[in-house]
Amino acid sequence: MPPDRFPLALLEQPVSQRLAYFQGYTMAHPRLVDTAHQLMHAIYQPSGASLIFIFGPTGVGKSTLLRRICQKIITDALPDLENNPNRIPIAGIEVIAPEFSDFSWKEFYLRALKALQEPMLEYKVSPTDTKLKLRMALEHALHYRQLNAFYIDEAQNLAKVASGRRLRDQTDCIKSLASLSGVPFLLCGTYELLMLRNLSAQLCRRSIDIHLCRYRAESEADLKVFQSVVQTFQQHLPLAEIPALLPAWEFFYERSIGCVGILKDWLVRTLCAVLDSNPNAKTCTMRQLESQAWSAEQCLLMLAEAREHERLLLERDTAGADLRLALGLQPTAHQQCPSSAQESEAPQPNRVGQPFPKRRTVGAPQDN
């Protein structure tokens, strides 16, 4: 069996197992590996950031990143877990979108306590318990379980509150939990999460940003990696004949906007449809793949959202100069843009029929 293909014995297994294999298959593509390395360094660094913001476009692979980090942290902690079975190296929850912009902290605390396997929770908590009591219980559980990190997936839902003041309160509450328990919190979500960043100077100092971005068509290196991703996926689709995906890689890039997660979901949908219609299907065709693709309108919407936030994340050319001026320092030579000034001073061509400007003598007769 070639080392870069799925186990051929899968072809003899039920459809459900073949689907489960491909759904669970994770590809260590360069962007995922690099971001995972950044995240691990942020979790273990001595300075101890309280909050780590992980954001990117929808379908870029953030949930896959979290699974990879969980596996790594648990694997590293296995020797200690043999002597300390009460320890939980990493745990987390997915934040549910609130109804009517009214985020429930009581529900958040309860779900977090369940994730930390709080014993006999149903007997310890009653509907009349206050948020303060639940919060104190969570602080104790975080400390007792000796976590390396606690993650909050879909964390952009924390920002869905009614007012700007409460928006800052959301982040301050999470930061306080992290500081008091000594456990860094990973806030993972879409670009909507950006509104929770940099709400105060203290938050800036105690937080780290990690951007998991899509593969961009403007980069030749990115396109080569994306082609490699397509080729790897086609090798691991559990079908008797390898489907020819690579020749149509541009179409796969177009309908995934360069996000590996979107591409993976698309292939899972196609595989499910193919095997549902014919469990003995040998391969999948481009027509079947096209039928399961997101529409061009949907892709345009996802791309517009991604590009807008990518633009906002780019540091302005004058940001460094602005900082130095605010500190009372002069901008460095490379921060100044004399070419821009020269261009602004260069004479502009006149429109047809419009004379060049010149000073006229006061009281002199005007030219016709």
C-alpha cells in the first residue's frame, strides 16, 4: 500500500466507517503547523498571557487547530497524569449564541464546570444559585485541575451583547478568570472576535493575537501549498479509484476561497452524496463535486468578509511613524515617504481647453 493513501481495507468496510475516516482525517498543512507552533509557544511562554485570541475566516481550520493543540498538550502531560489522575491538562467549551443579545454567564459557568468534570455538579448547583457562587466554583475547579489552558470556541458570541460597555465587561470577566486561576484562556472564533481585542491598555498587555489566515492567490507559494492540499485530499478519499481533483485545483480554490476547512467540508459532502447514492461507487466525478460546491454568491460573501478584515489587520504604513511622533521621537528614514510628497507636489496635467495657471498683473487687461 502506498504510504500516502488511505488504508485500502476501508473499501471493504461499511459506508459509515469510510465517511468517519475521511471526516476525521487531518492534514498537517504548513499554515496549520505554523499556527499550532505559535499557539503552543504562547501557552507555555514564561510571561504568561492571560488571553490568547485565535481568529480567522470561517472554514479556515480553527476547530482543527484546537483539536491538534488538545492532542499535543494531553500527550505531553501523559507521564504526569499517571501520578496525578485528577489533573485535566486542557478543557474547553463552545459558546452558544445568546438570545436577544443577552449573554448568560450562569450558563457559561455551568458548561465550563461540566467540561472540567466537576463531581456531583447536579447536587451542588440549584436554579437559585447566584453568578458569584458559580464563578467562585469555576475559579476553584480551574485551579484544582491544574490546566495548561482553557479554550472557548466560537468566542465571537461573547461579543453579542446590547451595549459597548458590556462588551468590555465580557472581556474583563474572562481576563479576571484567567488571572485568578493562573490558566490562560484561548478565545477562538471568526473575525467578529476582533471587536473584543484591545479594549483597554491592560488587556493589550495581557493578551496575544494569533491569526490563522487563508491561502491567498496573490502568493505563488500559497498557491503551490494549496495544490498540494488538493492532491493530498484526493489521495485520502476512500474510493477505489483516485478522483482527478488536482487538474481542477483552481475551481477548488475558487469555491473554497483558499480555506482548507471549507474545501474539506465540501469533499465530505460530496463523498457522503456519492456513497449514499451508490455504496459501490468507484470514484466521484466533477459533476458530483460541482453539485455540492458552495454557490458563487456564497463564496463572494465569504471572500468579501475575509478580505475586509484582512485589510483591517494590516498595519498602516504610517503606524510606526505615528507611534514615534506620539512618543516625542522623530520617524526613522524608512518610515518617511518623500516619494509621496514629491508626487503630491508634481504638476498635474490640465484638462483640454483649460489654460495653465499664471499670475496676472492687477488691473491689466485680461487675455481672451
